[in-house]
Amino acid sequence: MRDLKGKTAIITGASRGIGKAIASTAARLGCNIVIAARSEGPLKETAEELKNKYRVEVLAVPCDVTKLEDLENLAHKAKEKFGRIDILINNAGVSSQYPFEKQPFEDFESLVHTNYLGYVRLIRLVINDMIKNKSGAIINMVSGSTLCDPLPRNFLVYSSLKVGLRAFSKGLFWEMRDHGIKITSILPGVTDTDLTGKLQEITADTSRLMTTEAIENAVAFALTVPANVCPLEIAVINQQTPWTAPVIPFKQAHPDK
Ligand SMILES: NC(=O)c1ccc[n+]([C@@H]2O[C@H](COP(=O)([O-])OP(=O)(O)OC[C@H]3O[C@@H](n4cnc5c(N)ncnc54)[C@H](OP(=O)(O)O)[C@@H]3O)[C@@H](O)[C@H]2O)c1
């Protein structure tokens, strides 16, 4: 297993849910951690928890990934404290479940800025140093919903942006591989977090929900494969996935009917 001791990893959306779980994984593997999220309180609590449990250095940077200046500050603070950024895990995300014709306009903005633009911008801010270092690992939290065609009902904007992110990540791998930089997309299934807590119907049968464990394993795998290997995509989906038509009942009336 590759030694990650002393490497620096930024994890966005790390105050709870999947992000907190994978920040713990990176800390367990010996990385120094830079965690980011908007709410300072839970972020600081997570930082203390990780510091005490794993005896690694943890920097908590309040950051709204929809704001370029916050992302610039995050990259700057990470470099200032640790000298370099070896690993970036883009994970911060929001959800919005609506029949398209009812979806609020402001949700489009927040989905694009958080779940897509926030990822691309932060990568752009760290990639030149990774190119200079001739090494780096970037993990993007995509979604297992991108495996569905057509995309799951009521998640069109969320899922289509994740499709875009998945395509971007794959393309970026080809552009970056000669620089020694690995790019991995993780496609999680429906996982028991605050994000899914707000989704109706899908989470009604909680026995179908995954815990974060499989995603933590996927992150550990991606970060510890041999140097000349890149896990391009890792899908860890529910054994009985709740996305398929029989499980998500189609209750909306068709506009033509
Ligand atoms: N849960 C699932 O079933 C599932 C499935 C597939 C993919 N995913 C993806 O996995 C990622 C994590 O989801 P999760 O389920 O762990 O969600 P979650 O429990 O709601 O946690 C989201 C995290 O992102 C942070 N965040 C949200 N908006 C932010 C912003 N503008 N700037 C900075 N941080 C922000 C939140 O902290 P603050 O609110 O304090 O900012 C929190 O730490 C998302 O990208 C999601 O799309 C989740």
C-alpha cells in the first residue's frame, strides 16, 4: 500500500456526511487534512475530532465553494500551512428533487455553482502546482445516478450536471496523465446522509441505503493503488438500487395527458 504519511489532502464538504467520512479515511491513511464547508461550527468540531483520533494535522477553512474568492483562499491557506497540495477531494454538494417544471430557478444556480463550477474552479486553482510537482491525485464525487439512462425522474438538473462532471473528469485524466496526475470519479449509490434525508420516496425503505463505508473503501483504494495505475471511475452502488423505475414510482401526470 502506498504511504500517504505527510501528504496534504483538501476535502470539500467535509463537515458531515460522505465528506466527513472520507476526510477520516484520508487522516487514517496518514494525510494532513484541509477540510472545507460553509458552517464554521460543525467544521471546527470535525477538525477537533480528526486531530484527536488520527494524530494528524488538520486545518479547517470555512469556504463557500460557489465563491471563487473562497476557493482561492482555501487553496492559499492549504499551501501556506503545508507547502503543497497532493490530493484534492471535491465532494461538497447540494441536492434538489423536483419535477422539472416545478423546480425553483434558484436551485439551478446553486446546483451549477456548487456541484459543477465549484469542482472545476478548485481543480484549476491547484492543478498548476500539481503539474509542477509532476504528481497529484484528484477525486471528484460524482453520482451513481449518472449510470441511469434516462436519468432518474425529478433529479434531471442534479444528475445531468453530475454527468457533465463525470465527462469532464474522464477528459481531464487524458489531459493530465503525462503530468503524473491521477483523476478519479467516484459514483456513490444512495447513501444515508443529510442530503438523502431530504429526498422523499427514495429513502422510504432505509434498508436500501448504503452507509459511507463503501465510499471510504473506494477513496482508500483510489489513493493507494500503485503509482502507475489510475482508477478512472469507481461505482459503488446499492445492491438493490432505488433509482430504477419500479422503485421510484412515476406519479407525475404526463403533460400531454
Ligand atoms: N448521499 C448520497 O446518496 C449521494 C449519492 C451520490 C452522490 N452524492 C454526492 O456526494 C457529495 C456529498 O454528499 P452528502 O450526501 O455527504 O451530503 P451532505 O450530508 O448534505 O453534506 C454536504 C457537505 O457539503 C457542504 N456544502 C454544501 N454546500 C456547500 C458550499 N456551497 N460550499 C462548501 N461546502 C458546501 C456541507 O456543509 P455546509 O452546509 O456547512 O456548507 C456538507 O459538509 C455530494 O457531491 C453529493 O452530490 C451523494
